[in-house]
Amino acid sequence: MARKEEPLQMRIGEAKQRDVGKKRARIGPEAMDFLRVTPGDIIEVMGSRTSCAVVWPVDEDEKFPDIIRIDGQTRKNVGGSLNDFVKIRKVTSKFAKAVSLTPVNDSVTVDKEFTDFVKNRLKGLPITHGDEISVMILGNSMDFKITKTSPKGVVKIDRSTNLSISTESTVDRKVRVTYEEVGGLRNEVKAMREIVELPLKHPELFTRLGIEPHSGILLYGPPGCGKTLLAKVMASESEANMFSINGPEIMNKYYGETEAKLREIFKEAKDNSPSIIFIDEIDAIAPKREEAYGDVEKRVVAQLLALMDGLTDRGNVIVLGATNRPDSVDPALRRPGRFDREFEISVPNEDGRLEILEIHTRGMPISDDIDLKDLSSELHGYTGADIKSLCREAALKSIRRYLPEIDLETEKIPSEVLQSMQIKLVDFYDAMHE
Ligand code: ADP
């Protein structure tokens, strides 16, 4: 009789940058022995959902033998977050005769070239019905949901798979940004996870312990360093809905109705909890008294404080405020029970810049003459947003090298060119010295 393979319980850990988007699961040698798998084999990973991944060895410096390192998308596919337990067992994948995909939040023009391009990118990856997968197209990621596979179970796409892509897209309101999208800011992310993710995911813990979670957190630092990004990541990884308020906009566009609008957003956030309310440029709503502090501001600040006070009974709505000018924020907002935790989100150092470069060149065809570490040492003073736009510009420069004449707005790029394109160091230098 065949031995029934026992599933193994492991704890989810964050993936390395180089594994993102590759459906890899790094596990240690003991786990491999137990599961009777070797690198390259496929495993089934069961959290609140079930998905699959390719076994990959852990790095030598891995400290935790019970950890399985998977990227944000795989975590989503298996229905688990960092530190959650999942069960794992070996599976065999079948060849996919047919696979249907539906774009998520994007509509596309589907023709044979596009379908072939996507098929090429997905070739060899194990997939299963209900999974979401991303395909990088010129540095932008496009998400698809696997809506059907034939046969059922874990399958692999190859050249002869009949791939069909729906022209209709599904809409998913939940923001989808994972921890692996954030470069640098390791300590900030770690601390924020505890005070944001924990109460949003396990409000019962706080009720049980009789402690009040923080309901407001202030992020401050220069523009483009990742405050908004962090808010999105926190919402996404805590499976919370995100409601955004732009300070100057709510003060001006809704002039006279600002307080009503605030109440409406807070109510919606409560009704759809767990939620994160993100208030960008909060200094516009609650400026310091010396600066333009009229009756309107006073009323709006009072309303905001009242709304925040109303949140403290349960930990499932958290307000994140962001500002480039922390000194311009009304001190009343920074008292206990309000925005009583603060994080400085500053310009990245060299290590941070390297991680950000890795993130924004992910999926780009980078030529061998580029050493990202060397490049990061040359980008002193660049913010995350600067690095992102540098990568994009470099990609555009490379397109211009291949296709000096083409009108990118109207003409289609031939697929041979798309497949053979590479971004070189000279493209980065051209982009830097504009
Ligand atoms: P802020 O809110 O601080 O002004 P954003 O979060 O809006 O900055 O940053 C703009 C974009 O720049 C982000 O969407 C992201 O693509 C990129 N970016 C900024 N900081 C980082 C970072 N630390 N890691 C990766 N990308 C970043």
C-alpha cells in the first residue's frame, strides 16, 4: 500500500527579492527530507486556501528550520500572512491542456501576440484554479486570476497549452501591495506590523487583554520615500480595506462639507472593517495654530478628533496620517489616544537604495553589464520615487535604442523586439544625466 504522505506544518516567512514572482517556496533540508522532495519539486501549501509552489533550498544563513519563505502573492494564494502556519505536502503537477485567465483590475486587448507573450512568461510555473499570478510587462505588473484549468489540480503551462485570456476583468477593491514591494525601512515595517496588522487581524486579542490598540499613527518624512506605499502595504497584508483622504483636497474640493465628508468616510471604513484610513498631507487639515488656523480648521480638527475617539472601542479601524512637515501639524492631534505613534520615513541609505532598485527593475530585462550594487552607490540622495522613475526612464531609453522611429502611442511593438530587448547601463546613465 502506498504510504499516505503526511502534511508538514510550517510557518510563513518573507521571500527574498530575487524570488518574487517565481512561485518559489524556500524550505530547509529537514523539511525536504520529511516531505521527500528535492529542489524543483512541487508542493501544495494549505492555509485558508490551497495553492502550490516550487521547492527551493533556503540560504545558508537561514536561522529558522520551520520556516517556508514565499512571496506576497503566494501568501495571498494560500490565504496566509507572515508567521501564520500552513500545511505542506508533495504533489505532482500535470501538464495543462487548457487554462483560462481573467485580468484583475485591468482590461486588456487580447490578441494572439499578447496571449503568446503571457504564455511564455508563465511557462513552467505550477498553478492551480483560483490562484492569482502577475506577469511583468515592461516593468509594470499585470495580475490575472486563474479561472479554469483542465485537468483540475496543480498544472504547468507549456507551449501546447491552450491559453485563453478573458477580455473582461474582475475588480478587486482590496489594495494589493506586499512587503516585498518596500525597499529599506526594515525596522519601520517591523514596528508597524505589530501596531497595525496585529489589531486589524486579531482585534479579539486586544479585547481579551483589555488594552487599547493605537488608533492613529503619523508617518512623516520627505515626499517619495514610501509613506503612501507603507499604508497600502499595511492594508494589503492585513487584508483590510483602505480609504484614502487627501488633506488639501478634502479642505478645498469639499469646502463647507469637509466635516460631513470625513464622517462619511469614517462610517464607510467602520462598516467595511477591518479598514485603514489613510490621510495624506494631514497638515492641510490640521495645521498648527500659528499657520492659517481659522474657524473652519478648528471645526474640522474637532470633527477629526471626535471621529478618532469613536474608533477606540474596537481595534479594527486604524488611521494613518502622513505629512512632509511634522512640525506644522496641530499638537492636539499628537496627544495620547490620537496620533500617538510616529514613524520617520526618511530618504534611503545605500542598502535601501539597492533594495528599491531590485524592486523596480524586477521583471525588467536588465543586461549583464549592470551591477545594481554599484549603481545604488551612485544614487546618493535619490528617494524611492526617484529610483522608480529612473528605472522607468532607463527602460524608455532602451526602447528608443531599439526603436528610434516607432510611435509608442499608436504603433504596436513587434513581439521579436519585445522578447530580445535589454536595458543597459548606458540607458541608466542617459536617464540619470537628463
Ligand atoms: P510618499 O507617500 O512618502 O510621498 P510614496 O509612497 O507615494 O511616497 O512613493 C511613491 C512611489 O515611489 C511608490 O509608489 C513606490 O513605487 C516608490 N517608492 C517610494 N519609496 C519606496 C521604497 N522605500 N521602496 C520601494 N519603492 C518606493
